[in-house]
Amino acid sequence: MKEIKLIKFKIKSGQKDVWLKWTKELVRRKKEVLKTLKKEGMLLESCFISKDEKYIYCLFESSNFKKANKIFEKSNKKIDIEHKKISKKSLKPIEELSKLFYFSLKK
């Protein structure tokens, strides 16, 4: 069964440009990102910035988040190491939003 999460993060003081630069790097390295997501069992990962540019919202979909997180945390791939470092430096988790409903035509 698919699981979906939406998580709100606050951008730490002075880190907006660092995070935005990293998101551009992730887009540039799309093939590498998709390869790691597939290995983790992630089905979707998407990132949004609020209009006031103080918050990031990340949407995730997986068939098994526990397994995906375990693989990500143990990963020694350069992109995962960089992502962990920059995320920790730039973002503070605020809350996981409560899902009211989710519909998808994807199988």
C-alpha cells in the first residue's frame, strides 16, 4: 500500500540561498536522484517553497517509508551524503501535516 507524507520545514537563518542552490543541483543531477529514489523505494519526492520564502514543504510517496528511510540513512552515495548535510544545515523540521485524503490514478 502506498503511503504519502507532507512535511513542513523552516529554512534556517541565512540558509535560503544554500537550500535553493542545492535544489538546483538536485534538478541538474536528476538521473542520479531518480536512481537513488528507486533504490530506496520512493515513488515521489517533491519540494515547494512558501510565498514568504521562510518555509519548505516536501511531499513524499513510498510503499514503505521505514525501509526507504533506513536505506537512505545507511547510504554512502555522494548525493545522499550531500543531501543529508545540506538538509541538516539548512532546514528545521516543523511538522508532518495530517492527510485528509489522497487520490491517485497511478497504479
